[in-house]
Amino acid sequence: MTAPGTPDPLTEPLPAAVAQASGRLIRAVPYADRPGFRPLLADVHLPSCRAPAPVLLFVHGGGWRLGSRTQFCPTWADWEPGAFARLVDAGFAVISVDYRLSAEAVFPAQLEDVTAALHWIRTRAADLGVDADRIVAWGESAGAHLAALLGLTASPSGSSGLRGVVAWYGPSDLDRMASRGDPASREAQLLGAPAAEAPELARAASTALRAHAQAPPFHLAHGTADEAVPAAQSELLAVALRTAGAEVELDLVADAGHLWRGVDGEPIFERAVDFARRCTAS
């Protein structure tokens, strides 16, 4: 819903794209207006080619309480070219979005926001020069959780479905996290209460409990040495998806910590890019 007197993100003219070393960039475009909250913005990274490009809807991490749409993976800040530029060079449009953080609103506000971002992309596809029928959601950590939820809650067919989901080291069952009873945990801040005290909300926010046969293909990747979000969380989601009859590939990376600490990220990145290519092939 747009507040009275506020420009409508679904119809407002888009700012001009600025030329980059790789492609073009439209920075800080409002994609949704939440009365009482800050505007929700997207950075739109576009290839130089004007043909409608497949889209990666990127959702940042940060424990649902911090993070930035301008950052792909915090430990890769020194990559040159950066991850966004590499994806543009691979032929993708990358639309990296804000969402309300847990200090601003509790779940399901974050899912509502990324759902609105998907709707905005589809509505503005012709203006942006992207292909509304070839969209993959990609997230890391808390963003992986939201990208996976988006994939599982978007309509499996028609104008709101996704071609695939890339989810890196995201929580999938909040009741099985070690923090389930901790009121100061990231998960408790997301839910507004510890998972143990809000079981229905925790279930609604747990992707492993929402898997279904019509889910889009998933690429899950997780480090076996992740201390922030145990690799068992991605394994739970992989089992749930396979059991439901959905397509899933699980990339367990030996000795990798959270944010891919301790390992070479390039092969991990390339495997995810290859998955996105396969999902968006015409």
C-alpha cells in the first residue's frame, strides 16, 4: 500500500541508468512504500545488452537485523571485479533489495517485502529491460532464508513464480537452532519472541516445514564449519524438498565457515551461477 501523496513505485518513472565498467546501474529505486517505515529501495544492475535479461533477485544477509543491499558477500569485498559486476558480465540483471529489519518490524514483514520486490520486478519488467518470466531468487544467510521462503510461497505457476532459488547458509528450521530459547538471539528478534515461545510463528518462518512438490529448483550451499548457522540447517531443507518431490542440489563445502570464511569462494560462486544459468535458459 502506498501512502497518500507518495509516488507509486509501480508507476513512478525510473531514474536514468548510470554507465558502469560492467553494464549499467540504477541506484536506490523505491520498490515499495510501507507507511510509517523508511522507503524500501532496490539497486538495479543491468547488462549493457538491451535485450530482456534474466533476473537475479538478491536478498542480503545480516541476521535480519543489519546488512545492506550494496553488499553481496561481506568477506568478498575485495573481489575485483565484484560479485555484482561478475553476474552482470554473465548476462544477468541483478536486483538487490532492502527489506525491513527486525528492529523495524517482525516476521512476516520481511517476507512481505521480498514478495513485493518480486511483484515490482514483474510489473516494471518492460521499463527495466528484464525478462519477467526468468527470475531466480538468491540470498545469503538471513537473505537465504527469505529467498527460500519466497520460492516456497510464490505461486508455482503464472506471473508470480520463480525459476529457481540459490540459498547460501540460511536457517531452515528455527525450532532446531541452538538459540530457540534465547530472547536475545537473531531468530527471537525476527519473530518478536524466542522460537520456543512462538511455535506457530517459528513454523511459519521455517522453510524446511514449508517444502512442497511445486517448489522451484533449489541450489543450497553451506560450509561444514559454519558456527553461526549449522550446515544441518541446509541438510534439513534439502531432505524436506526431496521428500516433497521438488528438485534440489546441496553443495556442502568442507571446512568453510559462515560467509565462506576459510575457503576460496570462486568455485562456490561459479557453481551457483551455473545453476542460475540452467534455471533461466530460454
